Amino acid sequence: MADVVQYKLERMLPELDDLEKRCLFSRQEIAEIVKQRRKFEYRLKRPSPLKQDFVAYIDYEKSLDSLRLLRKKAQMKTTGDRKLKKSVSDYAGVSRIIEIYRLATTRFKGDIELWFQYLEFCRERRNGRMKKALAQVIRFHPKVPGVWIYAAAWEFDNNLNAAAARALMHSGLRACPTSEDLWVEYLRMELTYLNKLKARKVVLGEDEGTLARSGNSAKEEQWRDENKELFIVLDDKREEDKLSNLHDGDSKEKLDLFRKQGLSVLQTVYGGSIKALPSSFSLRTKFLDILEATDLGHSEDMRNEILADMKRDFSKEPKYWDWLARQEVIDLNNPETTEAMTVDQLSSAIQVYEEGLKIVPSASMFDCYAKFLTDVIHFKNKGSQSSELFSTASHAMDPISHLLVVYEKAETMGCITEDLACQHVSFLLQLGKVDEAKTLAEKLCSGKFSEAVQLWTLRFSIEMRFIQKNCTPNKAALSSIFEPMRNALLKLPISEAETIWLMALKYFSTHKKFFDKLVETSISLLAKDGGSDDGFSLSATIVNFVLQRDGLGSARELYKRFLALPHPGLSLYRNCIELELNLASSGDKISLGNVRKLFETSLTTYDQDVRLWQDYYNMEVKLLFTLIFAEMALIIIFVFKTPLRKLVIMGLDRVKRGRGPIIVKTVAGTVFVVMMSTIYSVASIHTRWVDEGGDITPTDQILLAQHLLEASLMEWSGGDPAFTVNFANLCMFSSPVASGYRPVSVH
């Protein structure tokens, strides 16, 4: 690997020498360039190079080449030499980037984004590798429509080869016949080619105009008239005779030739696309947009044919009627000029929607209808001009009253949905009809939408606003809103009723009686359904409310009640752990023990949760490091003779006073337990030796010696050597290692 990298670096010597000779980079900068390139080359030569390695190398080379160009331009400006001869350094950078792209695409053939970056770089630098790269990407990705479109656009725009572009489009349509973009771009290409041919005829004086329609043609003509001196007249006589020649029959036939050919192309492409994509609605709308943007012969007949086909194939779909109605109020030649909408256009659009409702009486149709009228109302309120426009309209064409009729009609026909119901109630609120909105919300919530969370939320917000506006929130008023809210919460799942729970807890947080009832309701629901492991946790939310309202003691009692339920949920454990950790950091004495208990309890149920184990570990490590740092600080204080050391010693003496007996008892108990363990081990070895018979094994001899040493240390430190001697005699008597054994005596 090293020799290959070194070989590549050596091949860069001519380029680097040229950069130094031209004074574009200094020797130190060239050394840094070599260092960076060596690093990137080693990355590319490892067994499994990453895509980021290639991309980073390419970005570095691009930035380096850009810096070289900037310095070269500055040098040319300084020396005044505008025709500086190109050298090897002018080509080496681009060649290296092309080679890196080639290696990257060879390694990652399936990365289409990398391929397009390769193609775009070749196009920008006009490199000859472009044709070969296009052939490779088409071979590896024949089912990607964008590849065929890019290749055809390159042939059409850069090489000016319409035949090759057409051949590529035909191949792409055979490989991807169900691609809408491919059909649309193919039609655009053919019409653009015809427009270029027509423009050529115009330049030659054999034709006039273009196939493209322009909404600013009047302004362009005015600008041309004001700036006639900027244009060169090719033939004065031809300009004088142009108008008379256009009235001739042959010239008029030539004028319509390209329009007829364009219409023929559109018909052919349209017919092929409909066979390939018979159920695509958006494709036909795109064809209509292209037709409206071009000036073709018999375009109105073609438009009517497309509309008839759309009505035949999509009359049962609401999106067709919505699109058709919106065409009545939009100027297709200039969609931005929607200010020209009149009452007649609005009436035509409403008639289209009414006709659509007769054929497709569905909720989607009503949704499209209501959205259209909402947009019209927004447009009406947008400016004073539009307001004056609708002020003269009849009541039947008033979009506000008509929208209310649409909502009522949807409810009557049974096509109303939760979204439409919420829109109806919200619209009444916008109109200031609070009583009607309140009555409608109660009616819908008690009927078809008894489990609609959004509608319940809207209803309770209206009632809360109504109570605060009309009367003081007394017990009767609060009960009137609390009972339906509790009934709704009992019906709805906790995971879906998050908004209602938060609204209820916030609203009744200052009313203890109702808040306690909400807590009992939540406990009954959680006992039935269980808590949440992730996302919204009702129990954790209530604990936080109680902590803010009643303090720490009440919050602890409440979360213990929640934890006693069958499945409290991981979210509650996390919230309680976070709560106790915050209290422990603020100096609470029992919080640290509560945190450990919570971790141990939660890990018995969620022992596979890695994050929980990590949190437990991080907490203990944090405490350990805190203790270690405290001990280090204490040691440092004891090492140096300072006034602080005397204060610390006095403090420790006061702390230890009166605790001597406790320490002695603790140490004595520990030594006794260890001594009993040693005696049990010796007895076990003796019993095994007696049962098995024969001599004792070397391993048992070593263990007996170790136990003897432990007993000796413990008893000598305890001040009873006689016990140690007797214990040693017992051990050695139980294991006759040597025939010349003599009992140990005390001297």
C-alpha cells in the first residue's frame, strides 16, 4: 500500500514544480499539500474505504483548485499579462478530481447522488469524460428516469444533437414507461426543438413569432419600440414587405406549419403516455399546463379532448372536481393574477362543486369544497379591492354563508368527518357566534363523534372561555364542565387524550376537590390500561403538577401510589428518578437512597433497557468521583501545614467523638465473621480428607496453611495468642503432613 501511495505522490512532481515556478504556492504550502494528499491517499487504499473519504478528498482538491485560480487571476492582474500560457498545473487538478470521482463511482456504483455529482462536475468543467460517465451511469441505473433526462438534456443543450437526445428519451421511455417526469420532459424537448426551428425561420425572415405564449408580450413590444436603435435590421426591404407577404396564402400556410407539427407531437406523446399511465391524474394536468403555455394549432380542440378524457376517467374522484373548479377562478395564462377573480367565476366554480357532489357525495368532496371556500374567504379578507368586489355580490354567492351551508349539508348527508366538524365549530368562533359553536360542539360530541379527541378539546376550550367570560368559576359552573370532561376521559384512551388531560389538570389545579377526583380517575385508568414506556405519561404529568402545587411530600406519596400499580411504565420511573436526583443535588438526605431504590425496582422489570443501565452507572460513577475528589482534597489539606488543616482536624475529632464503641463493635463483628468462615473451611477440608481416605492433597495443604496464617493474624491482632496456638495444633493434627510432627507450644 505504501509503495502505491508513494508512486502516486511522485507522479505529482511536475504539477508541484509548476506551481512553485509560477509562484502560486510557496514551498511550505506545497509541503502541506503533499502531506494532505498522502493522508487522503492512505485513506483510499485501506481495505474498506468510506464514501466520506472520497468526498473529503474531492472537496479538498476543489478548494485547492479554486485557490489556484484566484491566485492566478491576481497574478495576471498584477503583471498585466492577459494571455498567460496554460501549463500542466492548469489541467492536473481537474484530472485528479475526475479520477477520484471515477474511483468513488466504481466503489459505490449504487449511489445515484454521487453519480450526479460526477456528471455535474464534468459538465461544469466541460471535460471529455462526460460522455463515458453518462454511458456508465445509464448502464448501472437504467430504471432511474432522472438519468435519462440528464443525458438527453446534455445532448440537446450542450452538443446541440437533437437526434441523440430523442434517441435517449425513447430508450428511457422503454426502460421507464411509468415515469411521469420522463413523458413530460420528452414533450418539452420536442416542443423546444420545434420552437428553435421556428426561431431560425424568423431570423431568416421566413416566419414570425414563437410557439411560446408570454403574458408580458405588450411590455416587450413597448420596450422594443423604445429601443429600436439596439436592433440591427437585416434587410430593410424585407421589413417593409413582411406585412404584405403574410397575407398571402402560401405564407400563412408556412406560418401554421410549426403549430400543426407541435400539435401533432403533443397528440402523439399524450396518446402514448395515457396508454402507459392510464390512472395518472397529475400527468394530464401537466400536459394541459404545457398546452396552455404554447401557441399550437387547434389547441382549444386538444384542450377539450384532454378535459373530456379526464372527466371520463376521473369523474369519480374528488381531486378532479376540485382541480376543475379551481380552474374557473385562475387565469391559466398568468396564475399570479388571481386578483381578477369575479363573482361570475366564483359562481362557475361553485356550480362545478355542486355537480361534483351529485356524482361523488363523499367526505373528501366536501373537504375540498370547504377548503376552496375558505381560500376564497381568505382572499376576500386579504385586501380592500377584493372586499369591494364581493360586497356587491348576492347572498347566494357570499362565500361565508355558502361555507356554512356546505358544512350543514355535509352533516345532513352523513359525510361529515372529525376534521370538517372541527372546521365548522372553529369557523363559527371566527364569526363570533360563540353560543352556536358551543351548541354545535355539544351536539356533535354527544352523537357521532363521541370519541373525537379534537372535537372534545375544542368543546372544553369553548366552555372554559364561556365560563370565564360570563360568570365567576363557582362550584356549579365547575361541576358543569368537570363531569362531561371526566366522562370523556373515561371513554378515550390515555395516549390519545393527552391534550384533554393537560387542559383538565391545568384548569383544575387550583381546585383541590376536582383535582383529587382527576387523580382518582387517572389511577383507575392506569390500573386498567397500564402506564406508558415512552411518550406521554399521565402519571408523571400528575406527579409534576402535585410537586408544583403541594410540595415534595405529596409528590412522593403520589408517585408511590402510581408505582404500586400493576404496570406503572418506564416513563414514570424516569420522571421519579429525575425528580429525586434534582432533590439530591439540592441537599435532600433521603433522595439518594430513593434514587437507588427506584433504579433497582425499575431494572427488575426493564432489565433489557440499555439507557436505564447507563443512567444508573453514570449516577454511581458521578458519586464515586465526587467521593474520590473529596478524599484527594482532604489528603492535600493534611499534607500541607496550613491553618485550614488544623480546622479540618478539629472538625474530624468532633465528628468522631462518642462513636468509638460503635466502630469497635463493627470491626469485632467483621473479624468474627471472617474467623468463622476460616474455621468452616478447615472443617470442610478435614471432612473431605476423612471421607475420601488417604493422604491430603497439595492444594488442601496450601489452603490449610493460608487459613492458619489468617487465623494467626486475626488472633494476634486481637490479643489472644493461646487461641491461635490451639487452632494451629488442631489444623496440623487434622492433617498429618509429616511423621515428625510436634505440637506447638507457647513460650
